[in-house]
Amino acid sequence: MTMPTSLRQLPQSLQTISRKPAVRRSLIGLLALIVLIGLFGYFVLPGIVKSQAEKILTEKLHRQTTIGKVEINPYTMRATLRDFRIKEPQSDVTFASFDALTIALSYQSLWRFAPVVHELLLVKPYVHLVRKDASHYNIDDLLALASEQPQQESSKPARFSLFNIQLDGGRIDFEDKPAGATHTVTDLKLGVPFISSLPSQVDVYVEPLLSAKVNGTPLLIKGKARPFADPRDAVVDLNLDHLDLTSYLKYLPGTPHFKVPSGRLDVRLSASFRQPKDAAPTLVLNGDIKLSSLQIDDEQGKPIAKLPELTLNLHEAKPFSERIAIAKLTVSGIEADIARDAKGRLNVANLLTPPAAPAEAQHEPAPAA
């Protein structure tokens, strides 16, 4: 087969163009720029990110924060933080940590002008929670700090895409000092296919997963991917039977001024992570959430409210959209006893006092590393 004359002449034309001084200088300049970006990203940028992140987090959280190492690959747009630690205020005790956090950006971020993460992997995260007394926790200062942040009003939702979210080898220790007990969640694994508000198309290989050992008892919730469905999706069922709410009142942050003698929660939900071809990936919820036999009393034991049953039915509800559609809300037999005291205050006006940050942790500088 004879090659067309135009194709035979193409390599010769390229050689002719490449011999031109202006073109050669441009190619050399481009190559030098690529090399400089690599050198800066590999050797300079990690040190800047490490020092600035430690400084900013320590100042903002009022807790000593350290990072062991930062690794950045500018060509693959992948970054890894290793040996991350946050200490308790004015203490060397570790509050939270992880061995490694890897974030891999997609090149779609460049033309969408928004972060598109095609992989997020968190290895061996750890959190130490402490209930100090009936109404105070070791995170009270963080809750107070979050409440002080100004609310940003925006008519548009945040633009981002997170795909293939994975958590491996997590652990949570909850020390309940008033009860003299310690609860643990070990071997925690989590898989989330995506959370997104952008119409990004990224290969999803993570299936919905939640597995752990809660005080030694295995827990497993696993979904199934349906790659040949239209649209492609992954489905997981979330079922909860007769959860007794009365034992969880003591763990509310702050000081409750009410009692819950009875109350049960039942959940029958199906979560679908859908990935349409020409639209943003969505999380869709279908099913029922039922609250039954709920009774709320004041501190003297006088009834405030009784709710025999409340059922919330969700149909194609999208929790990450601006609005969540509720297909049906059913309330049966509700009773309320609202009264005003001698000072004119309603008995429902101050049911919960928010937690206050400990005085010793308020805006004090963290100890130097």
C-alpha cells in the first residue's frame, strides 16, 4: 500500500518547523516550565503546606495540631497527608488523628472551576470522645467555636464532586466518666460512591459499605452496585427496628431540662447512589421513618407532649439538593400541655441549654510543639 504524499511529507514538515529558532525556544521553555512545576510540587510545596496547615489549624482550633509529612504529585494531582494529630487543649493527649489522607483530584477540576475529587482515602482515623459530666464533653470548645462562625448566605449550593470515598481501619473511643464505662467502635470501614453537585462523569468503583465492631459486636451494612442499570447506581438498605431513644438523652450536648420516659425509632430506607449520563450524580432516598410512643416530660415529671406515632414517608428525596421532597407526613394522636409560669415563660421555651466552652479553653494559645 502506497502512503499518500501528504502523509509522507508530514514528518519532514515537522522537522522543518522544529528547526525554526522561535519554535525551538518555545518548546524548550515549555519543557523547562513542566520541570519547574514538578520540582516545586515535589520538593517545595509540601513544606509550605505542612507549616501553614499546622499553624492555621492550631490557631483556629486552640489545639496543638501536627502533620508528620505532606506528599504532593503535581502531575497526577494527588496529595497525601501522613501522621496527622490534634491534641486536647493544653494537653499531650491525642483527641483525633489519622495515619494517611489521600486526595486525588480529577483534571475536570480545571475546566469546571470547582473541586472534582475522583478518590478520597482516609486510613486509620481515630477519635477520642469524653463525657466529662452530665452535660459537658471534651468537644464543647469545638462546638462553641463552630457556633461563633458567621453564617454565609448564598442562593447557590456549593459546587463540588467527591467520588470513591473510603475510610479504612477507623476507631472511636467514647469514655463516659459519669457512667464509668467506655464504648468502642473498632475496625471501622466506610465506602461512599460519591457526593456531588456537579454533572461530573468519573469511574466509580466503591460500593456502599459500613462495617465495624461496636463494643465487640460486628456491624455490617453493604450495598450492591448495578453498573448496567439506567441510570447506573448502587443501592443500600438502611433498616432500624425499635431503637429505644430513652437511653440516648444523656448524650445530648448541653443541659436538657426535660425527660423522655418513652420513645422508639424505626427506619426503613433505601439509599440509591445514581449516576445519570448528562446530570449531576445524586443520592436518592425512599422509604419510611417512624417515631412512636414518644413522651416528653418536664424536670418535675409533668407531661409536656405525647406523640403516639409520627411517620415520614420519603419518595425520591434528594438530601443534597436545595429542597427535600416529603411524600407524606402522618401524625396521629398528638397531645401537648403548654403552660406559662409566674414569670410568663413557656414550659417549652428552654428545654435545652446549649453547651458553653470550658473557661480554660477559650481563646488560649495551644502549647508549643
